[in-house]
Amino acid sequence: MKLSSYQNLRLPNFSVHGLCAVLKDADLDWQTALTNAEIDPDAIDRPGGTIPAKKELAFQLQFVALTKDRVELWVKAAQAYTLGSFGIRGLALATAPTIAAWVEAGSSTDNAPGLMEISPLRTSDGSITGMEFTYPDTPEELVPFSVYRDFCVIARTFTWMYGSPFPFTHVEFPLAEASPEAGALVPCVIDCGSDALRLWWTPATSAHELPFGNAFQHEAWLKADHQILDDLRATGDWPDTVMKIIRTAPGLNRKLANVAATLRVSPRTLQRKLELTGDDFAQLRDKALRDLAADLLSKTDHSVARISRTLGYTDPTSFTIAFKRWNGIPPTAYREASRYANKEKTEA
């Protein structure tokens, strides 16, 4: 995923929320950092909130500028990035029965939100013996923080999954030096100055049965993660699949680039697929949002403000304008009419 595509995505607010907490604890100017990144302070504390990826990237750059030479804060910030940040994919990773299964699942899809690429490291017979992180599209000034973040997340996650200190055998670190805080996370030598971040272990470790793993659940979550893709391959129905993706997570999938990332195709490829069927992404999105809004208004007691947030609108007024354009009446009038019609059916 190229930087230009990444910047068209909307991402969960986990990253900015966690980095803000680190700045607050360190008594650094997090408010100005948010302002410079053009992020509304309310957006970072809203459960289920999303932030445009280009603004998250801008905030990460602000964070790095404020914490320059404070590597201990980078290590602390890594705690904000957990498997829970990855939704269904995170559940698939958390239930992996072996480290080999974890690496296969973690490297099988586009990791665009991290602006990184993950590849398994294998022996000559194909056994997994490590993993490699590269950063082809990450801004240069952000690479050191990204390296520390990913190194710390993997070290902490694997230790938790293994049930004891994970037996890394070797680490190649693409920076001039590694901090003592980072070194304390692994029981092996860290060689600095490499061209990529590589973490190594023995092939036998990859096959070791993890105490918290569950092969059945792992396969179930992987299946859920791939279900949309499987449906698409079976039917070839790109418009219907696009609408399903939008309805599943409307706050995240309002842009073509986001849906393309979920389908693991380029935005241009998705656009061509829709053009072949005579469909337009904006029209499909509006239809999906219109139908979902109608369901929420007629079948739930959620406020109009809550429904507008669910659909990814920044304020209820924008949602009301869109809904009136779709249906000819505002949301409140539609809800009243739906309730009256349902009452009539019940009494009949």
C-alpha cells in the first residue's frame, strides 16, 4: 500500500489516543500537537471513533518531534499498540496455535495502517524462523519510532503468547543503536545498523504449541476475516460486496481506498471492477448508508446524533442533509412515519 493510498483511509483512534496519553504523562504539549495535526481533541476520546489516516500520520510526526531523544517514551508508546487494535484480525492473531500460524496470518495481508511490510523469514526447507519489517513508504523521520514500536509490540506480544520470555535468538536492528529499554525485552544480542528489522528464533520455536492458542478459534476468526473476500471470489459480485463492506463498518469504509484495502486490491483495481458493472462507488456508498440509516431509525431507539456517528458523519446536520436528499424527508420524520406504519400493521 503506497503512502498516497494510506492517506485516503480512516483509522480507529487507538494510536492517537495512546500517543496523547504518553505526551500528557510526560508533561509535553499534546494540545498543540493535536492542533498542528488538525485533529479535534474530542475525536481521540470517543470510543469507536476514527481519524483520517493522513491526520494520524501528521500526529505521529508531531509526537516524534516532541519526543526526540526520548526513546523511553517510544517504548512506552508501544504499549498503546496491541492485538485489540486490529479487530477481527487481532482475534485471529491472538488465538494462533503456534508462532508459525501467527506469522503466516500477520504477513498474509496488506499492513497499510502501519506503512510497513512484513515478510516471514524461512529456512531452506520452508520452516519459519523469523520475520522481517521494512518501511518503504514511511516518512524518513518517522522510521526510528516505527522500528521501536514494531519491535516492542512483537517482543511483548510473543512473550505473552508464549507464556514466558520468548526465545528470540537474534535481532537485527536498522538503527545505529538500541536503547536499554528495548534490549531488556529480548534475551539475545541486538545487532544494530542492519537494512531492516529482523527478529529470529529457531524453527522448533515456530512449531511450539502456544498455551493460549486455539486452532479452532484461530481458523474461525481467520474465516471471518476472509469471509468478504471468499464471497467475492465465489460470486464475482463486486457492487454487492462493496455495499456489504460499507454496511459492516460504515465509519471506516466511506472512502473507496478503505474498501479497496479491505478487499486487498488497489483503489484503481476496485474502480475498474465497478466500472465494468456500470456502478459508481459514491452511489453504492450512498445506497448502503441510506439502507443502514433507515434500519437504525425504524428498528432502534438510537438518537439521530448516534446514528450519524455510526455512519461516519462528523456532525448530525451533515447526516440530516444527506438523509433528506436520499428520502425526501429528515430522519426524525422518517422515524415517526416508520413507527406509525409499524403500529398500523400490529393493530391490523
